[in-house]
Amino acid sequence: MPGRLGGAGLVLGAAGFALLLAAPPLPGLSAEGQRALAAADLMAVWWISEAVPIYATALLPWVLFPLLGLGGPGELARAYGHHLIFLFLGGFLLAAALQRWGVHEHLALAVLARLGAAPRRLVLGVMLATALLSMWISDTAATLVMLPLALGLVAELEGQGRLPEGLAPCLMLGVAYAALIGGMATLVGTPPNLVFAGMMERLFPEAPPIGFLDWMLVGLPASALFLPLAWLYLTRVAFRLPGRPPAGGEGAAALLARRRQALGPMAPGARRAALVFALTALAWVSRRGLDLGPVHWPGWQGLLGLKGVGDATVAVAGALLLFLLPAGGGRRRALLSWEEAAGIPWGVLLLFGGGLALADAVRASGLAAWLAHALEPLAGLHPLLMVLAVCLAMTFLTELTSNTAVTTVFLPVLAAAAVAGGMDPRLLMVPAALSASCAFMLPVATPPNAIAFASGRIRARQMARVGLGLNLIGVAVIASCVYLVGVPALGLALHHPPPWAAGP
């Protein structure tokens, strides 16, 4: 049953839907566009308030759109079967195999062992390992892997009376925050990234596609800059940790050594799963051409003449290998069984489908063009000011609701605002997608925050205070990276919309 906010959202969403359907079309908006606005209002309110489960709300287009004349089963099937959904499906299955064979634990302990046992270095090691994991597996899974290890380090030092003040909450927050920051780097790192890629394709069919490498040209620099800044902020400003290990022993180093010894060498299945994953990631990054001055790579897709191959093809091929390759080591089983695969978050795939179906209706009904016209007064604003405003708004909105839902709701509006302001729509959509990962203040904002808070080592007021500062750092980092890196890397137009966006 929905809570108080959900109950209000249930009523408000339904009331807004009914009023928009009953009212005459708004000036300049067609009757079909008015019906699309009503459907968008209902889905947005229910998504943001979580009046019903967000994955159930994502199924509304199958009922509403045929009744409202916004699309039939064929159009809806194309949205829910979009190739980016299969890209994420393949990524989920690869992550499931890595977790099944403990590859993530080997990676985490290897990183920690190399960075040393001083308090600041411990936090750096934990954050770096978490971020590396979160680039490829869900932020929730990365947090669940790393938090017990961080808690073990705290308990070891506490038991010996050598726990520096502030290290426990710093480690807990470091794990949660690094999981969110790491997910920014890759297209499969967190759902908002793929929502952006899908929305671009649906709202602007003539736009150049957003591939794995295209996203990394912006997402990886943003993540790589944000992570060390977050570490410095946590260890030097928020908690002021010492730079040397506590006197009298190497408790944390001893614990790490014992954990690595207990884990043992990588099993044959773990090595094979890691190899499949590495080959898939390499194929993702090298599929399309790259031209960086003297360095030119035509991409294996072009070299082999495989025009129909996409990132989803690579993801599904890698996932299928997991079901085909034997685990080795005398085990008569594949690297991944269907029972293990069935545990992936299928609801997220439905959420993508619902968002893409809504984007189709917004564009085809003329609602997107109407929004662009309504937002024309924004044309006088400086692009950097708009980017900063988007980063601020998305950062604090996602503190209150699902980052995937809020991205799905607002990206079409931001696309229209960008075109109305005479800009490339990606200039606002990219920072919005990145900022959706920057919910650092509230335990309820993201699963990593909730998991860290549940450890009992961090107070809500403490998380809010520290998270507020990191939210503001995130706004500055993302706006700077989009403006200084994204504009040249993606060829973003600052003062005029590209030809493919002339009429969104």
C-alpha cells in the first residue's frame, strides 16, 4: 500500500489526468498532444511519488496509449524491445556472472592491498575499488560487496583500540558515494545513462547514435575527476583523517591479508568469467571509430563491414557465451545458469520501455514541439547558466525520488528547452543524466545511501551535512566536464540547435 506521499500522488496523478482530458486543448497544442500531456502527467506524478511501484507505472502505456490514440501494440513493442534494453540486459547478465564467481571480491582486495593501510589510503582504496566495480555492475551490488569489507576494517581497528576518529563514517560514505560516482563512467553503469541514450534516439531519430565509447568520452572524465575530489573532501574536509596508520600495529593490513588468503586464487570459472567480461568491454569500446588527432582507429565494425552490429549485439553475444562456456575445474556446469540469471533486476528493463514509449508519444503527438515553442523565452539565457541550473535541479530532485524515474520524466522537457534556447539538446540532457547519480544527502535517495546508513556507523544529520557539500561539488564537476570536455568531444553546438534537432 502506498504511504502518505504515495496516496496523495495516486489522487493527484489521476485528477490531473482527468482534468487534462476533459479540458479543451491548450493554446497551440493539438488534441492528440493534449492527450499525450495527460498521459505524461499521470506517469510523471506516479513515478515521482511512487504511488504504485515505478515498474508497474511503466506498463501504463500498454493500456493508455491505445485508448488515447497515441500508439498501438506494434509501436509499443518497438519501444519495450528497444536495442538499448538488450544492452542493459546483457550488462546485467555479465555482472551476474562476475558476482557468481567472486571476481568483484578479487578486484576489490587487489586494489586495497596495493594502496596501504593508512586511514586516508584505506578510504581511497575502498572508493577506487567500489567505483571500478560500479562501472560495470549495479551501484547497489557494488555497495553490498564493499560495505562488509569496510565494516571488517573498522571492526579490526576498533577491536585493537586504533580506530581513528571519523574513519568509520568516512568509509561508509566513501563506499556509497563511490558506487554512485563510478556508475557515471559507462553507458551500463547506471540506468539514467541509458535512459539518456534511448531518449536521444526516440526524440531525435536523425541524431548521431550514442554508443558506448561516445558516452565514455564525457562520463569517464567526469567520474575520474569527481572521485578524487570526493576522496579529498571526505578525508581532508568532512572528517580530517590522519595520513599515517595508527601506532602499534597494522590491523587493517593484517585483515586484508587474511581476507585475500581466505579467498584464495581465482577459480577457473572466475578467470573465464573475467575473460568474457574483458573481451565484451573491449568490443564495446573499440566497435566504432575514434579520431584523436594523430591517433585514428576505424573501429572493428567498419573494418569487418558489419553494419548491423551495435552495442546490444556485443552485450548479448557476451551474455550467451556465459551460458555456453564450461566453468572448468572439473565442474559440469556453464559459467552462468538460468536460475542465477533470473535474479537480475527485470523491472528496470520495463521502466526503460515505459520511458521510451512515453518519449515516442511526446514526439509523435507534437507535444515536444509545443514545449519547445512554450520555452522560447529561455533563448536569451547563457548556455553555461542553463547547464548549471539543470545540474542543480536534477541533483536535488533525485534526492527525493528514483533517479531513473526523474530522468525519464525530465529529459524530454530539457530537450525541448535546449532547442527553444537555441542549443544542442545534448548540452542539457547529458548533465541531467550525470547529475541524476549525485544524490548524496539522504538515506532514502539511493540504495547505496540506504545500505551505508543501515550499517549504523553514520547518522542521518551527518550524511545530510556531508552530502550537501558533495552535491555542490558534483554540480561544479559535471557542468565543467560537459562544457570543457563534452562540447569538443561530442561536437555539441552552443548557440544553435543542430539540423537534426530543428524540430524536436
